[in-house]
Amino acid sequence: AERFGIGRPATEAEIAAWNIDIDRDGRKLPPGHGSVAHGRAVFEAQCASCHGSRGEGGTGERLAGGQGTLASAKPIKTVGSFWPYAPTLFDYIRRAMPMNAPQSLSDDDVYAVSGYVLHLNGLAPEDAVFDAHSLAAVRMPNRDGFVPDPRPDVKP
Amino acid sequence: AERFGIGRPATEAEIAAWNIDIDRDGRKLPPGHGSVAHGRAVFEAQCASCHGSRGEGGTGERLAGGQGTLASAKPIKTVGSFWPYAPTLFDYIRRAMPMNAPQSLSDDDVYAVSGYVLHLNGLAPEDAVFDAHSLAAVRMPNRDGFVPDPRPDVKP
Amino acid sequence: MANPATPWFGSHPSESHIHFLECSGNPGFEAIKGKTASDLVGLVSCAEWTGVRLATVLREAGLKPEARWVVAEGADAAAMTRSIPIEKCLDDALLVYSQNGERLRPQQGYPLRVFLPGFEGNMSVKWLRRLNVSAEPAYSREETAKYTDLMPDGTARQFTFVMEAKSIITRPSGTQRIAQGFHEITGIAWTGRGRIRAVQVTTDGGRSWRDAALQEPVLNRALTRFRLPWTWDGQPTTIASRAIDETGYVQPSFEDLTAVRGLKSFYHNNAVVPWRIAADGEVANGYA
Amino acid sequence: MANPATPWFGSHPSESHIHFLECSGNPGFEAIKGKTASDLVGLVSCAEWTGVRLATVLREAGLKPEARWVVAEGADAAAMTRSIPIEKCLDDALLVYSQNGERLRPQQGYPLRVFLPGFEGNMSVKWLRRLNVSAEPAYSREETAKYTDLMPDGTARQFTFVMEAKSIITRPSGTQRIAQGFHEITGIAWTGRGRIRAVQVTTDGGRSWRDAALQEPVLNRALTRFRLPWTWDGQPTTIASRAIDETGYVQPSFEDLTAVRGLKSFYHNNAVVPWRIAADGEVANGYA
Ligand code: HEC
Ligand code: HEC
Ligand SMILES: [Ca+2]
Ligand SMILES: [Ca+2]
Ligand SMILES: [Ca+2]
Ligand SMILES: [Ca+2]
Ligand SMILES: [Ca+2]
Ligand SMILES: [Ca+2]
Ligand SMILES: [Co+2]
Ligand SMILES: [Co+2]
């Protein structure tokens, strides 16, 4: 089809301002690092009011527990039980949390608090420190839990 | 196609309340009568304020004159020059005039003032009296001036 | 029509249709010099109308063999009366109670109005109080003294119901101003005879015409948007559109139309509207 | 997407399309007991959307051969991110700036939003600030933790985009009350896979099904009204509709649907909604 010659290339600066999406393999994770210990402090200060200090029981979504429940009559979907990729945790917390001030955390703080949420789910030891490499290396329990859409699946 | 059995026949009373349309031949004209002289009085009292005392020059539409102008560059369309059927005059005045109080005239007054409008157009003598029979008998000058729609009529 | 105030929804089988509704004097032959697209063809609208087919009501009532016309009468002060040929009544004529999904507004004929797709707007009688089935038209004042088209020979055409194919470019159009470069020419087209088949656009004063794209869905007797990408080189020119409908009818130029009908027929002017674009990008009526 | 605030009309070739937009949780599997038609499928709308084909924009920008997905990102507080398969982007995906002929309202994504006909509503990203063409989906939180359908075996279906055929009777429907005699059953049907081919209605609790009339025009991926005249004899019964789309797909019963997917998949419930009519004419949810 016809090309109209409309528009212009986006500038590097324009791209950089909004270039925050992280892939599932973590190749786009930024520099920086944060410890689970620091993550606990960030979480207590900025997350626990909604999510509860152990990641459950608040008005925000439950972030921990539920492993092994997915096939049950009362599945509990959390970061630990349901999320397939750890880098997505960095992506989502950086872009959307804390809900009252999204995109306000430093990358270091995002690494730290992501680590703390993993720790709450038994997926990182107390003394862990996360950066691009180590976060990408976490294998989430439900990593292989997703299947392609087979619909139409209900025959009349 | 299917019949649903909805609705009910209109009653005689319901029909009578709204049964005012007059055909072009005047067969549906009601009883009653009125003179051109009385029509002049009705017209002066209830019509002239809008249409002018001789049926022209007011804010309402011009009612008289214009015969012989239809094929000219400045056609003037009035009751006398353009209207094909006299009974329609009764129909329209009864249903729609005077504009500030439509359907307020008696049938006698409508006969009278219709006659006066014809008189203003030279289509009735000063001493004429109109009723169903005589109004239907008036032959309007533009009686045969109407042709069926021949469109599409403009070839590309 | 004993009790038109009875809510009809649910108690009668209804349909909804998207149709244009247009004044037969849109524009008058004198108004052809209007400045804007709205001055010229602003007396048209397009809406979704919901109601019962007149054919359904007539079938329930039962028709005699001599039934040839249905005379519709409004409950307005003038008890407006128009006669509808029985063919239209048994085809797509509607008695509508809703417009665009809400009950008719008072100004639009609440509680019930006639809707005649593609016919001149005056016939879609509002505030309907009566339908009188008869062998003859009423020959009411509105279908003799008015809504008849006076020809140069002094005769007048009568029962000129259908609104013929029309189109107009709405962008760029009169009083707008454009810059050199890329523009999407767009406008609307419609025809009382069914669907728009094509709209052709000239950007060189009528020397050549190109097919515009029609926005789907192209509906029966409904406004149809057309679009054509165009790069203006900055030279003065005249642009215009012409509609072609599914019957093959081609929207005429004002010259061709008035050569047949003269300048005094008042109604049913569906001529092409040319827009003149000056060197500074000002757009103006090409007839003015 | 350098400057989405620039007014696009006139400077880009646009199209308008009437499409439904539906939440993928309409209704959730727990909400199937809702009292009214709106409780059950109220999270769907239908509007005319105007904008530029995403394909046009991608063509102007130029695509590399490895381009398989386009990641759309909103300028909302959560910078909502969804990945769109390139096939959809090059097919009917739109970047829209107007809804029903007026500029987008703030709540609807002003100045620009994605519109993906037939796909779950969440993917039609509002306040669009960025389109990132890539070889892989983003696997964002909204396409892993959310908008995936959990199956009884603990696996979750991913990239379940199309909203399958659905229909509901809106009159008579839950909390309404009808009298013995003539009724026009009416409702709406739609499918993310194209056009509705037929809607069948049962008035005897599923023993027999009759074809309803479809209101023209039956548009691609748009709400389609259906109607069926019916005389209620006053006996308790159950009425329901089922949609069949142009692919031959038949809207399933809740029993058939949940036999395959269980009760915990949350999204994409398109089951038939039965309305139970009691002897006194009260209409209630047949599942409740
Ligand atoms: C003001 C309340 C609030 C605060 C503070 C808050 N959250 Fe949240 N959080 C929410 C809500 C509500 C949601 C669900 C949002 C949605 O579904 O769109 C959520 C969702 C999440 C999720 C996604 C859960 C899932 O399974 O999809 C994560 C992870 C998360 N929050 C982490 C954090 C972290 C880390 C912080 C602090 C840095 C934080 N939240 C602070 C309210 C809050
Ligand atoms: C308040 C102003 C007013 C009064 C009073 C009035 N008219 Fe009219 N008349 C009009 C207007 C305005 C029209 C045009 C109406 C239209 O086109 O809908 C009209 C139209 C007419 C027409 C139709 C003319 C044509 O060629 O179509 C006739 C006949 C007429 N009036 C007769 C009368 C008579 C008879 C009376 C008194 C009984 C009367 N009018 C009182 C304002 C008035
Ligand atoms: Ca109905
Ligand atoms: Ca509404
Ligand atoms: Ca006419
Ligand atoms: Ca445009
Ligand atoms: Ca408007
Ligand atoms: Ca999904
Ligand atoms: Co008009
Ligand atoms: Co939703």
C-alpha cells in the first residue's frame, strides 16, 4: 500500500524517557542492586500499609503464599505461586508501585523490594542481594505453568 | 407474513374527533356555508394582521395575485396563481389558520373566509356564498399545472 | 392509531435502522452561494430510528384492495398532513418511537412519528395522530402549494419524494484554510435510492476524478463518509466530490441540474459543491 | 509515537468503525448469579471509533522482518503494558482519537488509545504513550499474573485475546415482570471472531430453539440486536438465547463451558444466560 511520508523518527531522548519495559529473561534489566534486608525496610515503609508486613492481609493484593494451590478448588494466585518470571516483578513494581506514588523508587530500591517479595515467598534467602544477573537467574515455581490458548475448546 | 393480533379497532368517536381531511374534489366537505361578505369581516378581524387586508404585504404568506407569472423569471405562487384545488383551501384554513389559533373557526366561517380569499384572487364575485357544492365547483386557474415527477431527469 | 401514547416497545415487533433525514430544500437554489458546508447542506442528519414497520401495523389492521395511499396527520398546531404511496408503506416505512436509543424528544415527534427512509423530510410526519388509508392522496396544501417543484415552463412537479444522491467535501471546505502538504480530503455522501456505490473526487477543477474510499459499513439510505489522501502542491485549484448511487445515478453539476429545472424549483437541489482553494490556502465556495 | 498529542485528524488517513469493547471478566464465573442482564454482561459497550490504522503507522515507520509483537504502553499511573501480536497490528488494529464522533474523553484514553476489535478490552491501551515493536511479547504482569485463565489442572492459558460469541436476552430479563400474551423477546449478541450469523432462542427451557431476526446491519465485531415475537401462555418456563458466529462457533451452556474450564478461570466466560419466568411473570436468573 501507499506510503504517505507522515511523522518523523522518535529522538533518542524521547525513547529514553519512556523506555522502561523489562523482558521476561531480564536482558533489559538496568544497572543497580539491592539487598533483601534493604528491601524489608522499603517494604515496611512503603508497601506494608497496603499489602501487610508479610505480603498478605492488607487491602492490596496478596503477594505471598499459595504455592501448590493452583490445581485446588481454592487456588491462591500470588507472586510466589503464580508469576512465571522474576524480572516481571522488577518491571511491575518499578512502573506501578507503590500505588500511591508509582515510578518514585530508585532502581536500587526496586531490586531490593523485589528481592524482599521473593524472600517472603521463600524464593530468596535473608541475605540475598539482587541485580540484573541474579534477578534474571531466579527460577519461579510456576515458570512452566502457562499454556497457549487452545480455544475454541467447548464443543456444542 | 405472521399476524400478531395486536391493537384494537378505533372507535367511531375516536375517528370523528380527528376526521377533518378534505379531498381535492370536495366530497368530504362538511355541511355549512358562508358568504364572501362575511368572509371579508372574518378576514379583516382574524387574518389581515398577518396577510394584509388585500391578502398581500403582511408577514404571513401572500395569498392573492401572481396569475400568469409561473413561467416567468419571478414566479409568484399564491392561492390564485398556484393552488390547484379550492377544497384544499377549506382544508388548510380549517386545520391551520389563523396561525395563532388554528382549528378555532366554525365551518361556516371557514367557508366564508375561503370564499373571500378566492374573491381576492378574482375567482369569486362579491356576492357569492360558498358551501360544499359551490366550493367544489370552483375551477382553479392552475388546476392542470401539476405534472408527475419524471426524475431521474438530469443525465451526466 | 387509536392510542399512539401507549408505549409501543415490547408490545409491537420493532426494528432499528440507521437512515439520513433531509429537508427537501437542502439547499435552496438561492442558497447555493453559502460560505460553509453547513450553510449548503446542513439540513441533513443521520440517526438510528427504532419503531414498528408501518407494514406490520397495516397488516394487523387489514387493507382493502383499493388502498393506494396512507394519509399521515400530525398533532401539531397545523395538523400537518402528507400522503404516502402504499408501496412505500408496505416497504420500509416505519412508525418510530426512539431515536439513537432514547425515546423521541418532543421536537422530534414524541410519542410517535412516521419515518420514510430516503424521502423528503417533511413527509416523516411528527406527533402522529392519525393514519387514513385511502384510494387517493390528500392533495393537502403541503403537497400542492408546497413541496412541489416549479419548472421554467410554469408547470410544477408533484410527488417528488425521493432525495437524490448528494455529496459534499467537509474537509477542506468553505472558511477553512489549509497548508501545503498532506491532507486527507473527507466528506459525506448519501442517496434516497439505496446505497452509495462510489464517490469521485476531483482536485483539479473537474479535469480528472478519482474514487474515494468509502467508510464501511455503507448503509442503505444513510450518510456515508468518503476519504481520499491528497498532497496539495500550493497551487490554486478547485476540489469537489460527486456521488454515484447503487442505481448508477450520478450527482449532477449545478449547471446540468439547472439547465433542466431552472432556478425556481426551490426543492431537491442535489448539485455538486465545488470548493475553490486560493494560493494562501483559503477555501471558499466555488459558486460564490 | 513521538508526539501523540499532535491532532491526528486531517494529518493521517483515518477510518471509523463500529465495534464492541468488552471486559474479559464479563461476567466472572462467580458473578454468573447476577440478578439483571446488566449484572451479567454490563461490562460491554459498542461505539464508533475513529482513528488511524496501526498498520498505516507501522508502514510509515518501517518494520524489520523479526517484528512479531507490538508492546503498547499507557501514560496512566501504572504505565499499563500489553503486547499485541503483529498479525492483529497489520490487520484491523486502530489508533483511535475519537469515539462516536467526538474526541476521546479523558476516561476513554485521550488523546490516543489502541483499539483492538474483538480482543479483550484491557488490551486496548488508553493514553497511549509508546509502541515498542519487538520479537517477543513483554510478558508484563497484565499478561502473566492477570488476564490468564486458570484451568482445573493448575495450568493457566495465556494470550487468550479474542472474546468469543456471546448473547443475552435483555427483554424480558431478570427483575422484570411480564404479563400473559404478546411479547417481543429481544437482546444483543456479539463475537470477537467477526459477524454474528444467527441467534437461536428457546422459550421452553432448551427443548427447542428458534432463529431470531437479526437487526441489520449485522456488523463485524459489533453488538447485534435480535428479536423474536412470542406469546406467553402464562405457564412457568425458561427462556434463553445462544449466538452462532460466522465461524460456526456456538455459544456454550455454562455447564459445557465449566466442564472444560472449571470455575476458576475468571476471564472469558461467554456462557448462555437462562431467564426463568415464574407463574406470576417474574423473571429471574436461571442459575440463581
Ligand atoms: C496504596 C496502596 C498500595 C501500596 C502503598 C502498594 N501497593 Fe502494591 N498493589 C496495590 C493494589 C491495589 C494492587 C492491585 C493493582 C491492580 O490489580 O491493578 C497492587 C499490586 C501489587 C503487585 C502485583 C500483585 C499481583 O499478583 O498481580 C505487586 C507485586 C505489588 N503490588 C507490590 C508492591 C510493592 C513492592 C509496594 C511498595 C514499594 C507496593 N506494592 C505498594 C496497592 C498498593
Ligand atoms: C399570526 C399570523 C397569521 C394569521 C393571523 C393568519 N395567518 Fe395565514 N399564514 C401565516 C403564515 C406564517 C403562513 C405560512 C405557514 C407555513 O408555511 O407553514 C400562512 C399561510 C396561510 C395560507 C397558505 C398560503 C399558501 O400559499 O401556502 C393561507 C391560505 C392562509 N394563511 C390563510 C389565512 C386565513 C384565512 C387567516 C385567518 C382566518 C389567516 N391565514 C391568519 C400567518 C398567519
Ligand atoms: Ca421492540
Ligand atoms: Ca444508555
Ligand atoms: Ca417536492
Ligand atoms: Ca481523518
Ligand atoms: Ca456534532
Ligand atoms: Ca486472558
Ligand atoms: Co425543512
Ligand atoms: Co475490566
